[in-house]
Amino acid sequence: MTIETTKKSPGKRLLALDILRGITIAGMILVNNPGSWGHIYAPLAHAEWNGLTPTDLVFPFFMYIMGISTYFSLKKYDFTLSRTCLMKILRRTIVIFLIGIAIAWFGLFMRGILSDASFADAVFNFDRIRILGVMPRLAICYGAGALIALTVRRGTLPWVVGAMLLLYAVILLLGHGFEFSENNIIAVIDRTVLGEKHMYADTVGGIRLKFDPEGLLSTLPSIAHMLIGFVCGDLISRSNDNNLRVNALFIVGTILTFSGFLLDFGLPVNKKIWSPSFVLTTCGLASSFLALLVWIIDIRGYRRWCRFFEVFGINPLFLYCLGAVLSILVGTVKIPYSAVSSGMISIKGWIYEAVLTPLCLGNPTLASLLFALLFVALNWSIGLILYRKKIYIKI
């Protein structure tokens, strides 16, 4: 793993982009860490299958932002696939992917050593580790998207994206892609290539199946998703006039959003299969939201409110990974608690049941939300230390 730390300023940036990145990271940590998965307010839960909730926006928003950031990163190499540029792409792809695997391993390891399993069983859990997930998907999409962007003419990228989404739509329609069943082509490919032990188990309509929302096949539209962000990065760079940037982003955002909603009639918006309509809708909403933030922050100058999110925005992947590790620790490490039959409870469970639920007058859903907010604040406080010391950790 290569982590670069520096105490230098990150330079002149479009602050709105950092804030949007920070909002998505804070959102990802928030929705991943409720006090109880059985008590969640509806907007903070994913759509069970077809449909869209605010929670379904955070990951695709970050994917879109990664596309924009990749544009500015490759611009330093004049969009030329040199040896130096290629090695940077490959190295970063491998590092991000391995971090994702390491987090998955750590979760199994902690659950193993705190159960009846032997230490060797806890350590050597590779036969059942989940291979794909958020970080592996980010890695694959970054690597593949960057290489595609460098090997085709930039003017043809929208056509490449369109072809990828059209191909994926045909595969879904022919392969039962909109069914939550064992016959779904996405699940079939993952079972064949990865094996069920390495897949995520999901439940829809009371039916539980091995179905990975970050599966192999659904990575194809995710790459297209990242490339839409890349194209928007090109759009932003064409002018230093923020008013022109806002107009361009709003136009693109409106076209993509309406296209996605119209396509929903034949190809439902669905995050778990990353449907083409989901790609267009979320990229459109992300473009419009970025335009709004540029107008508020970089044009109108209203910046005080966004300092909280800037902390997350300048060290995004590090704080996301930190949140994942802390989540595993508070969810697995147990302490004595006489109110439960076993006499032991996780740190998370104790905070939720013994502290927050009574504080919220017995309202379990409010207590669950309060835990999530406190967890976000914990990660933010660590990020604040880095922010004040001007330490930027790049993964």
C-alpha cells in the first residue's frame, strides 16, 4: 500500500467539488452505520429493488466525482499514455482494490477471533472473503475508465459511454437482469466466476439470495458512470468562468436526469444492478447539484456552512476507510452488559441500547440515527486534525 502524505497546500481548487466529495463521503459513512439496521428512517435506507432513495445517491455521486478528478489528474500527463502515467494508474488501482480486500478480511478476522473459531480460522478466512465491494468497484472503475479515456479520442467518449450502456441494457433484458432471482445474469456470472462464498447475500421481498450489488457484470455501467464524470471534468475545464460552468453543468444535468427518468419506464432505475437509467439519473442529479454548489460557494461566496464537509472532501478515501475500520471495531469488540442474556454486548450495541435509546425516550429509530450522526462526528474529528495540520493523504 502506498500512502502519500504532504503538509503542502492542495493548491487552487474548485471548492464546490471538494464540498460535493465531502458530502458524499459523510453520507456514505452515515448510511453505513446506523445504531440498528432494524430501525432506520426510510430516506436513510436503500431502495429494496427498483426505485431510488437519497441513500442510493451517495455512492454514484462519489463515482461521478471520481471521474471529474480523474480528468484533472490525467490532464497533468497531457492525456498521453506514457509509462509514468500507466504505472500510476496501475499502482493506484491495485492499492485501492487491496485496501478493499483488507477491510473485508479485517471484518471476518474480528468476528472470528471474538467467536468460537480458532485463531488460524480467523486469520485464514480467504475461502469466504467477499472479493467485490465499494473499494474494489472504485478501483476497477478508476483503472478501466482512465485507460479508456487515454486510448480513445475525448470527443468520442460520449459515444463510448452510450455504447456501453446500450450493451448492458441488452444483456439485462435478455438475461433476466431486472429479476431478483438465481436466473439473473448478474448473479449467474458472479456465482460462476467468484463462487457463492465470495459474494454478498441480499434480501428482497423476503427472499434471500447471493446477489452482489457490486458484481462483475454491473461494473460495466459503473465504468460508463465514471466516464460521464470524466466528460463533465472536460466540460468544467473549458472555461475559468464559473457562470459558464454552472450553465453547462445545469444543462447536462437536466438532460441526463430527464433521460434517466424516461428510460425508467422500460429499464427501471435500480442501484443493485446499476441499471442504465440509474446511471443517467444519478449522474444528472450529481451534475445539477455540483452546479448549485459552484453557484453558492464559488460564485456567491457562501462558504462558512461547508467547512464541515471540506474536512471529508480533502481526505475522502482515507476517511471512508477509517470509518469502515472503526465500524468493524465498535461492532465486534464486546464489553460486559448485564441487561442481555449473554452478559456481553458490542460497544456499538451498548451505546445504542444503554445510552442513546433512553436518551431518545425509547425511540429506537431516533437513537439509531443519533448513533450514525455521532459516528460521522467521530470520523470528522479525526479528519479535522489532518485538515488543520494541512495533511492530505492520497490513496
